[in-house]
Amino acid sequence: MTRLLLFLFILFPAAIFSQTLSTSLDVPALTAGRIPSRSTEPVVTFDKRVLIIARGGPEGEVCLYINTRTGDLGLRYGRTPELGVCAFNVNDEKFRFTLIRATGQVQTYMTHNKNGVLKYYVSTGNTEVHPVSFPSFRDTTLHRQAETDRIPRETIVSQAYRASSAGPTVYLYGRTTPRDVTVQDFLGFGGIGYVKTNRGIFMATRADMGSMRMEVHYWQDVPTQLDMNPFESVESYMDNALEATMQREENKLRTETYSGECGGEEDELRRRKLADIASRRQKIVEKNAGNIYESERTRKATGELLMPNLEVMHQELEVKICRANVRLSRTRSETTRAQTEERIQCYRTSQQELSRLQEELNAVDVRYRNDAGRSYAEKVRLQTRLMSVGSSCR
């Protein structure tokens, strides 16, 4: 049951029931079976809108959209004023919406203001090719408890149920309050939504998970639709842009020749850059071999693609040191010599900083060897220092 309540939880006015009880519990996706919408359809629709308040943990608001026929779900979340998180305006430059298809595709739609022009993007996390596997919750038996709960300013009272004394508590509203129910299916988020049991369909209006509580503020019959036409795939855009950049760089490197006093250092830099290009192409293959929600390998490859190559950065400094030493050997001006020597020392200090950062990155890999998400977060923190290495060498 815990898996049921926590599934997808990590996903980065007066209460109104505008329908009668009979209609509110009519969920064809659970009773007749989900009829997944075709991925080629340009518009996705929802018929229910639920505002969920999260308390006791990462606090905030979640707006849950449900298509009770197809089983598709939508999510918007944040810390906006009341009703704000459910506002649905794709032309808002901060728009962000996650679509969870019954067929396992997870798509995050977002907008971004780029130089005054609103851009529309969708990130699939590779779930279009590698759908997520939803866990099965069949045969989980919940036992009625003494507690009840009432949605604010609403007459509907939900009954508490729990699988075990140490397990999460869910509050269910249905036509009856049987002593025990066996869960057969679930349609919702964070323990809130519709629950199919051996005793009928129930609405889960609250879920207590340790110190965290998810509770319904309102549950509305509000038609909502998302037009997917304007949105461009982030994954395709990034892969295509990265490959084009690498191809240009590779073509340039393979036609260049080096000579002179720093020819050896420059040729070594070229070798390292070409090796980095080959490595990044392999990481793209690894990134696309699974989805980011379930594949540790995919998450790791995605994070590594965004990190600079320290070996290349170190050799770039080595080339600068060589060129500066050549200039130093050819100048007689004491002022120029002093400035050049200072610059060389700055380059060497930068190399030492790169070595320290490499040790820290290696330590992160060891510390979070089985957690690519935490590893990436730590490396992003270090990336600010990486990007500034050598910037003070004038």
C-alpha cells in the first residue's frame, strides 16, 4: 500500500462537487478498463480537477487532472496562491504541466522566454520509446479505522482505512463504509484519486504518510484540455543540437595541423577533444537506452553529458602555459615578463584547482554510486566552480 501512496510523488474557494454522488463515482477507466488515447492525437482532455494540499513534508499545492475514461493524469504543482496552481495558461512563460499517460508515457510540458520569444518544449524522459512500468496494487486489503475526515466547507465525510498499524492511512468516500476493502486498482496521485475495490469505487480524499499529509481542498468537474501542437521535444532538440556541434568540432579538429614549439601540447589537446566527442556520442546512446524514471544508467548518462571534460580543460591550460612560456622567452620588457609570469602561475593554480575538483567528483561517484540523481545534484553544485576555473587569468 505504501507504494500506492508514494508512487509518482517525486514528480519535480469552497469545496465544490458539481456532480451527484453517483456520477462522481462513475470512473469507466477503473470499471470498464482504460482506453488509452492515441499518442498521435494533438489534444489531451481531462474531466476532473482536484486541488491537493501537501502538509508536513515538502509543503505546497498540487493540481491533479483526471480523465476518468482513458486513465490519463495531469499534474501542476507549486506554492502559488489559492487556485493559482490550477490556472491553465500555456502562454504563461512559467507554464509547467506533467502528463502521465495510462500507457506509461510521462511528458512534461513547459514554456520558456528566449530573447522575448515564448518557446514551447516537452520533455519525455525517453518514455515515448521506453514507457514507465506502473506497479500493481491488487489484493491490498485496507481495514476501517475510527477516524473520519471532512473536506473544508463540504458535507462529504471520508472514512479512514489502513493496511496495517504501521502503514499509511487513507480516507475513502463511497456509497458505503465496509469494515474491509481490497484494493484492485488506483487512478490518482500521492494517494489522492479514485480507488477500485472489491466493494466498489471510492474517492481517496486524504492520505497520511508518516509526518506528511496529502488532502483534497476541492474536487471539481471541470473540462480541461492541452493542445500539444506547439511543443517541441527537448530530447530531440538537445540530441540534434549536440550532434551538430560535435560534428562541426570534429571536422575542424581533423583538418588542423600543429607545428612550432607548442605543437605537441596542441596535438594532445586535439586528441583529448576527439576522445571526448566519441565518449559523448556513446553517452547519448546510453541516455536513450531507457527512461530517466527507472533507468539508473540513463540518469547517469544524462548527467554526464552536461558536465565539462576536466582532462580537456587541463590540457587547454597546458597549451596556454606553453604559449606563455614561448612569449616569455622572446620578450625583454621587465613589465611584460612580470605579467606573463603572473599569468603562467595563474594557469598552474587553475590546474591545481581542476585536480582538486576531479578528486571531489570522484568522491561523489563513490558516495552516490547507486543514486544518479543525488550524484548529478552534487556535480551541478561543483559545476559553478568548474566553469570559473581560469577565468581570472588575464
